[in-house]
Amino acid sequence: MTFKHILSLLLTAGLIFSALGYTADRDTHETNTYVKDSVITSKVKKNLAEEKLSNLVNIRVETDGSGEVTLKGKVTTQELADKAISIAQAVEGVNSVKSELKIVPKK
């Protein structure tokens, strides 16, 4: 092999390993974000359940990559909706809370 062939192989290998390293970092970041979101979602759900109010247990909780929590579901009063929002806001890592809760009074 000539010096040019060896040099081109080394350069090619360097480029490939650089690209692989970048891909690994990106995947790790996405995994860390997913884990963080899962932890936030779990904490909000746990705190809602600890209130022992049946309406709050049925609220669906979603968290996006930036710490925004979305609450979805039905509650019987505005007070319960406000309580759920307050509970979510108090969780560490939550940057904002979006409420898509619907008030459906008991019949």
C-alpha cells in the first residue's frame, strides 16, 4: 500500500468514527430527555393519586421534552381542575402546565 492509500483510509476512518460519536451523543440526549419526562409524569401522577380524590386519579398526564405538562381528562368542578394544575406545577422539573381538563358536573 502506498502512503496515499494509508492516509485516505485513516481520514475515512476518522470521519466515520466522528459521525458515529455524534450519533451516539444525540441518542443519549434523546434518551435522557425521555427518562426525565417519564420521571416528571410519574411524580405528577403520584401526587395526584396521593390527594385521594377519585377525579384526580383519572387525569391523564403527558410531559414534553421541555418540561411542559399537559393534563387531560374530566373533573367535576373547577376547584378540582385548579388543584390538579397546582399539584403539577409544584413538581420539580415542570416548567409549565397546560390544562385540557373538562369540567363535567356530576349528574
